[in-house]
Amino acid sequence: MRASARAIVTPRPKLSLTIPPGMAPVEFFNSPANLKNLAEENGLFRTPEDLLMYRKLIGHSTEFDTSVILDTSERILDPLGRPVRRDQVARKPKKVWNHMTRIIIEYMIEKYPDPAQHLVLSGEASLDATWPLNKPGVPSIRMIHNHFMVFPTQDIESAEFADPNDQNLTDSGHHSLFLRHLSGVYNEFLEILDLQILRPIPAAESSLKLTGYPQGLPCWEVKGGIEKLQDQYFWHEYEQVLLGFLDFYNTFFSLVSTGEPQIPIQANFPHQVGEVLLGSGRFRRVARDLREQVIKDPQFANEIRWRPAYKQILYRDDKGRLIVTISQNSVGNAITELLGIVVKREENEEAYAAAEPALVGRLLEVRERLIDANLGEIIAAPSWPNGEFISNTAKQ
């Protein structure tokens, strides 16, 4: 069977929330009222640092699917003023967030030990603060958050092939900037990172055999595997990857915006920006061509995200290795599309009800590990008031 992106259909229940008339869904989803509802209806665990673990009601997978979000919605009422990247998070909550991430990933690897049977991944997503609130495809919660999910390999194999031009796979065309036009200089620039735990490997070597993704992106193997996630230096290197990406993104779109080759004031690696990026004729030529297109085409100009938006994932490949990769985030499926999986959520209450008890049961299991680590307090949502799942049917 040829490697190709897949379109997976995931059932979801009917939404219980009522969006006020005249309000766009994404405007409501970013409101403090929705975040409060999310915690009360689907919250599992909260730390003193406002890190909230919750069940993804409209999720990617019914096998395992949860998120941890830095819920600053009641402290910071301006949706555009909340942290959207790990480099914007204070030291203490970031340390706890890394700890929670490690515990959840360890659980997934233990629960699903065979890479031939299950795809395991964790992915951070951010969106730049300039994205219009009513823009189609905008993530529903404008705060830094981490997805954790598992897909049975059989589901991926039996899924239909996805349209290669699907916006989830192409980022509405922005994807091609990194993959087709700038892949070489992008990979070369990130080679400047001084990494000890993360070992660069070719994307072709780490691509999933079923989908052929990721494509053309820099990838790093976690030397030492899952145990290295206990090493704080791993998380330092994980952030270095992000900082390198930010320099690349900021330099490129600053060049597109002004036409002037300048090193960003807050560059993390200013020498390498000057030598590798601004010294690259191809880098400057692609920026010039994009600048001309922005000037001529108002629809295309409206799609440009001038501030950094990224998706950074940690996944287990076919050989059982833990792999890190990172790309820009424009629209569409912020995490799974990097691995060639397009998720279509369809309302199907019967199918979701059949999968829900086992799904929630696994989320409650991993929550026990967070409790044992003394990181925070449980949240007793209506469906699990005492740590045991109660279906809507049973409550009626």
C-alpha cells in the first residue's frame, strides 16, 4: 500500500453549549464563559499554576485524547494578551507543564507499547495574536496548550486517502514555503543549535510508512528514549528548537514586510541569522517574491500571519523512536496534519457513546499519576463526579 495522507472520521457528541445570537463560534470559544464551562463540564485536573487538563469533547481520537492548557482566561480577560508560546510562560508553570507532559507521555507509551499497533503523539500548538477572531480554521482556544492523542494504526491504514490539497495538509498554501521553497535553508539554519539529547535525522528516515509524513521538515531523535524526558536538559533543548524556529519565522516575514534584510531585535541566534538566513540568496529571493504577491493580491495578503505561529510535536515513529519536529501554523489541523492525518469530526452520538466509557477511563487512569505526583487537584465533572465515569444514559 502506498504512503499517503489519510482522512480519519472521528465521532463527536452533540454540543451542549448555546452560542449567543450574532456571535461567531470562535469569538465565543475564546471567552472566559466558555473556558469556565470547559473546566466544569470536561475538566479533569488543575494545578495551582492554572494548568488545566481536560477531556477533548470534540477531539481527534476516541482512543486517547486530552489536552493541558495554561488557563489564564480569568486572570487575563483579553484573549490576545494570553501566553501562546512556551517562551512566554513563566519558569514555575513551565516546569510543572513539562512534568505533566512527561507523565502523560509515559502513560501513553506504557499503555500502547507497540509502535506497529498505535501512533502516539504529543503536540504544542500556538497561534499568533494577529489572527482575526472570526477567521475560519482558527483554533478555538487562544492560549498555549498541548494535545495528547493515540490513533490505532489499523484506523489509519483503513482510512481513505486525503486530498493532497486539503487545507489541513497545505496550511492554505503557506505549508509550501517551508517544504518546497525554503526546506534547505530551514534545515541548514536549525543545524546551528547546540543539541546533546536531540540528534538530527532526515525527515525521510522518520516518516511514518503509512502516510509518508512529516515531509521536508527538520527532525530530531530523542537519544535515550522516554527516560530522557525526565532530564530537564531535554526540555531546554526542546525550547531551543522553538527559539530557532522563531528566529527563522521572524526574519523571513520581517523581510517580506519591509523588504529590508535586518536581524530581528530580539533574535536568539543573531550571528546565524545574519550568516545563514540573510546571507542566503534563495531565502531573500523567496521573501521578495512573496512580498510582490502580497502587494498584488489582497486575498493572499489577508492570509499572511505576520507574527510567529508554530506547531511542535513529539511522536513515536514506526521504529519506536521518539521524534521531535516543528513547523509553522497557519490554518487547519494544527497537530495531526504534520503526520499526514486529517481528522474530520462528525456528530454521531451513538458511536461516541460506545467509545466514551473506555476513553474517559483511560483519562482517569493517567489523572491518578498526576495526583500521585502531587501536582494539583482533581476536578469532579458531571460525567465523573467521584472519579468513575457515569454516562448520560445512566444519569437519566
